[in-house]
Amino acid sequence: MPRQLPTAPPGHVLTNAAVWSADSRWIVYDTRSSVDGSVFDGTRIERVEVATGRIERLYESSQGA
């Protein structure tokens, strides 16, 4: 059965290629303030473990970058 990963705000945007880890355990995405992803203002790149829903932060920009 399909399920949404992750479910918490803010918006989460997938690129159209290479979102899966090599072992197919993780999906990688960036965060954005808009639900539809039209505003590119995210500060984090995260990944979610498909089996558990556990989220890990991979990168966070600082000083307005």
C-alpha cells in the first residue's frame, strides 16, 4: 500500500532522477517552504529511510546561503 514519506512540513521536493540510495533504503530530498516546491528557499537536504520513516539531515546551509 502506498504511503507518504515524510509527512511533516515544510514541503519536500524530489528531483526527477537519482533520488534513491544505491541500496534502495533511502530517498533523498530538499526542503522548501511551499508545498508544491515552486519557491526554492530550502536550507536542508535530508533523507528518509523508507522502511521506518526515520529522517536524517545530510546538509544544512548557514548564514543565508
